Amino acid sequence: MKRLGKVSHYAKQGFLVLRTDWVPSLNDPVVDKKLTVVGVVKDVFGPVKRPYVAVKPRVKNPENYIGALLYVDSSRKKSGSGRKARSGKKRFKGKRSRPAPRKRG
């Protein structure tokens, strides 16, 4: 768990905006000090040394988090790319295409 920063304000677009000293990955889960999930990182913008982070909230009243410290919990991040592993066989969907005819003569 790494400190992300203090929430500065709640934007009209529905994001909690905060300032941080490092650049988190997109879709990292964001938690508060009680380890309740507040939202996910949706955008990183601004200067490289002290960027702003936009967090898409997943709580009912995100305005209550203004001034609160938030953290990134990397242990809650889903592993894998979301795709199932394929077996050795190729699977065809729909009709199979025919090979091109050979030229004669």
C-alpha cells in the first residue's frame, strides 16, 4: 500500500482530483485509511514532478473524501489480462476459408 495523496476537490465530471509525488498505473484500486475501496485511477495529468490524479469514485458520497488521504493498494489489483488461456488447438469461428487455387501450366 503506497500513499497517493490528499484529495483537493471533487470535479464536475465526477472525479476526485488529488496531487501526488509519483505516477500510479491506470486502473489501480484506491483505498482510504480504513482499506475501503474508494475508486480507481482513471487519469494522470499535469507536470511530471508533481502530477494530478483523477480517481473515479465507487462510493455513494465522494464529496466526503475531500481533504482525506488516499492510498493505492497494489494487492487488490486484478492479475492477468482478463483473457482465458488457450489450449494447443486452433478454434475456428464460423466457416473455414478455402485455400487459393493453384495455377496450372
